Amino acid sequence: MRTLIIAEHDGQHLNEQVARAVTAAQQWQQPVDILVAAAQPDTLAAQAAAIQGVSNVLVASDAALQHPTAEHLAEIIVPLAANYTVVLAAHSAFSKNVLPRVAALLDVNMISDVLQIVSANTYVRGIYAGNVLATVQSSDSKQVLTVRGSKFAAAAKDGAAAEIKSVATPAAPAGSRWVTEAFNKSKRPPLAAAKVVVSGGRALGSAEAFAEVLAPLADKLHAAIGASRAAVDAGYAPNDLQVGQTGVVVAPELYIAVGISGAIQHAYGMKDSKVVVAINQDPEAQIFKIADYGLVADLFEAVPQLTAAL
């Protein structure tokens, strides 16, 4: 049997987490295939075929897949699952939308946000916002799961030439349809993929302070901007910048937390960062327990000084 990875993409580029999912899939020591479902899949299929360790790239092509729904993707995946023992994807909003439906249709459990694959059916995953690690075992004949990409190295894209195959693509179901989407456009790198992230908390006090204090530092570091849930709830930053358990999980090379207390909900989303720098006026703030480097200072003085020094 084989392992099937569901590829996330933006229509032109595969999400970088796909290569990390390929590394995770090697734990089963069986052939790994990737499913690319898109309206124009040729470029995406070529990118998937170049990832080391991939045996086949399955291509589902349909105009409706320009903006795929979970219902449509599930109807493509479920028939294919008959040939696989494992169906997985990197843990993201995309996979959390699709794979639970796939698992329900297959009548198996869905195991989410796996941190470690212990054996063919045993996994370590975080609970209570990552404060407790639980080892779980599934007795299902098919394993359906998402994996935390930051816990696995990205498989090399060395120009390997996996075979590309077309698969049957059912028509989009009539029960749901894509209507529209709205997102913030920015010249900064995407939050989930950025190598440097500058995040702000409620201590900034306003949306204007986010722009005036954090933006110049982020520009100097070519960094993405993030925010704590408290800052988002207060209206200082849009929802798509939220870092945490209910937001985006990041693992950059450098994470700078400005005016963030370090509540467990936020820590869950950034504690895999390679280096964490915290700037906070409260010496007892929880963020200092996570940080590699901490500065107890007024952020409105410290951050401009840091920016100027760069």
C-alpha cells in the first residue's frame, strides 16, 4: 500500500509545507504519492514531481478547482483512498477544512496536528495548547492525519522525476459553491512562511502604533508582521495576522515578540521558532520563559532604537 499527500497550493505554487509532509510520510516506509487538484495543474504537478521521495503525482483537473471546496476535494480523495493506507497533509486551515470530511466519509478517526510519528499507527500530538503531549494510537485500517510542518525538515527539491498521472475528477457537488474571498495584500512575506516575524501585542495600544512602531522594524528585517489574539480582538491588527492556537502557527528563524504577554494560546503558535526575542515592560511576563533573549523595557522606546540601530 501507499501514502497519499494532499497538496495545498495557491494555483501557481505549492505550499512549502508539502515538502515537509513528504518527509513525514517517509516514516511509513512505503511509496509516497501527491494529489494535486487544480484548474490548471501542470506547473503545480511539475513542482510536486521534483520533490525527492515522491513516486507519483496524481492530477485532478477541473475548472471548478480554481476555487475548490472541501466537499469537492473530498469526493476526489475518498475514491483514491482505497489504494492507500495513509492520507495526510500539513496542518493548516486548508487541511483542517478538507481532511475531517474525508475521514468522516471513510468512517475513520481524524488525527490532527501530529508532532511525531512513533510507528505506523502511533503518534504524539499536543493538547491543552501544547502544554501536554499525548501519545495516541489508531486502530483504523486507514490513517487520516495532519502533521505539524515545523517538526519535519523539508524534502529536497532536487529535480527528481516522479510519474505524473491523471485521475478521474467528479463534478463539483451542487450543495455548496465558492462565492468570493477577501484577503490583505502585502509586499511582506507570508506569515506562515516568513523566516523573520515581528509580532505585536495589546500593549501597543492601537492600530496606528502597530504601523508606526512595528512596520519600520519589519521593513528593516524583511519580516512578516504578526499579532497576538488580544491585539486582534482589540482591533489593532486583522485576523489573518494572528499567531497562536486559533491563528497561524509559525516557526521562523527569528521571532520578535513586542508587548506580548506570552499566554499559552499565543505560545502554541510560535514556540517552535529557532530564536525568540521578547520586548516587554513586565519582567514577570510569561513570554520571557520562552524567549532566548529578553529585554525589559518600554517598547515605544526600545523598538525605535532597535530599528535605528539596524
